[in-house]
Amino acid sequence: MAFAADYAVLFDRIGEEVRSAPEPAPDLFAKIIAGVCTRIPVLSRSGKAGMIDRLIECQAWTDAALALIELELPAWRVRRLVYEDGEWLCSLSRQPNLPLEIDDTVDGSHQVVPLAILSAFVEARRRASISRETVAAATRQSSAPAGIVCCDNFA
């Protein structure tokens, strides 16, 4: 279980870097991609993630953050992006058509739009990895073999 603990520390560290960053930067995107993304490195080898690199080179930070969500977490969508009290709030959801009160959203906030989106992305990625670990742990438990019969005499 040390791997899960190390992974949680990695998510915490990257989430803190995003929250404390004053503005988006190529090295921050590189840390996020290298640290918490599983699909992007594979897609980069096949050339399908080159769009993110081009957006980062052009400093199109918001578009790069949205493309990161689209490629890494295709089941997640931006539910809302609002500016309140000097901060941007980004909510990501797997079920954006549900009423907000019952939707299980992941939220991120920051003074800068792309960093609010990236903060929500890191939290959604954390949740996806936790659910993957839970499913893996549940499938590891083996059930009894099919040929076992109880031979006790209950009469």
C-alpha cells in the first residue's frame, strides 16, 4: 500500500504547486503531465497529444488546460466556470446534466482561470486514481471455487 500513499503525496504536492503558482508556466504543465497523467504520455508517443504542446508554446493556457482534461479524463466535463469574490471557480463533473445539488463535482479555485481549471483537473485525476484503486482491490478478492459443496448433516 506504500504505492498508494506515495501517489497521494504526489497529488498533494502537485495540487499545492498549482494553488501557489502566480501564473501558468510550461514547467507547471510539464510537472502535471509527468506526475499525474497516464494517458497523455501514451498519446504523445502516437502524436495525438501534440496539440497540448502547441497550445503551451503559444501560451494559450486556458485552451491547454481544457485540452488536458479532454485527453486525460474524457468522461469529465467542465460543469461551471464562474468568477466570484476575486477568484475563479471551476467545477468538473462526470454527469453535467444532473441538477447541481445532487451532482458529485470536483472543484478548483484560483485567481487565474487556467490555474483554477488545472486545480480542478488535479482533483478529478486524484478521484479517478482512487476509484481505480478501489476497483482493483475489489477485483483482487477471489470468490470460492465453483465446485465446493457443503457436506454437513443438519438433520
